[in-house]
Amino acid sequence: MTSQQHNAQSANSLEQRIARLEAIEAIKQLKYRYFFHCDQKQPEAVRACFADGPVRIEYGRVGNFDSADEMVAIFAKLACAEHIVEMHHAQNPQIELLSDTGARAIWGIFYYLIDTQQQITTQLGGFYEDEYRCDAGEWKITATRFNVKSTQILALSDDRVQAVFAGAQAPAELDDPNKQAG
């Protein structure tokens, strides 16, 4: 191998490595944007994080959806009320590039909800399993599933805080997202 061939091969390898790092960073920024827009109650911006056309969204008790538009309609109903205060905190991303236009990831999540109407807080821990596609240089979510690993629900009153549930996943009657639409 000539030095010129070696330099060309090294440059290509460097370009490929940079492209991989840029793709991983773009996917991280996409997921962070998604959570930020959820917390800011911005349905249109949440929708923009998903690919057009069919997607697979599995959000447990919130619902399973075949399109981002269906999920965003439920998001607007359940999460965009003034009495709902949410915080999504993503951590420990494990992003795997499958090709130049496909990827998947696992994200740890800490979620905290304050429902000022019901005077209840809910803390969830778990992880997301996501799939992504890059179209025209822009990464979008094509599939996502949230897996609950821990739940803590507290009832608030003027004189005390009472544990309602602590464990893996609360029974449906204690953790019904439709109650927060109230």
C-alpha cells in the first residue's frame, strides 16, 4: 500500500467516524428536544420529533398508537392542562447505528408528575426503546416504547404526604392517566 492509499483510507475512516459521531449526537439532540417540548406543553413541536407516516408508539396506560398524530392528540388532552406539571429526564443513552439512515437506542428515564388538581405526585423510572430513521439529513423517531421499572405515587395534603404506592408498576386504578385530564 502506498502512503497516498494509506492516507486516503485513513481520511475515509476518519470521515466515517465523524459521520457516526454526528449521527449519534443528532439522535441525542432529537430525544432531548422531544422531552423538552413535552415538558413545555408544545404538541406541534412534540409531533415534529416523529417521522411522517406510520410509526409505532407504545406508552403503556397512555396508549398504543400507529401514528404520531394520534399520540399527540392524547398528549394534548392529558398533559397540556395547567394543573399538570411534568419533568422528563433522559439518561444513559445506548445508541446503535444500524446504517447511514437507521438507528435504535435505549434511554433511561426519570419522570416526575405533579397533578395540582388531584394533589398527587407520580414518579416513574424506566427506559425507552426507540428506533430512528434519517430522511434528508434529519433524524426522526419511527418507533418508541416506554417500559416502567419503578413507580412512586404520593398524595399531598396540607398537613402530610401519604404514600399511595411504591413498587414496580402501580395497579391501573391507582395510576390512570385519564384521571389527569379532569
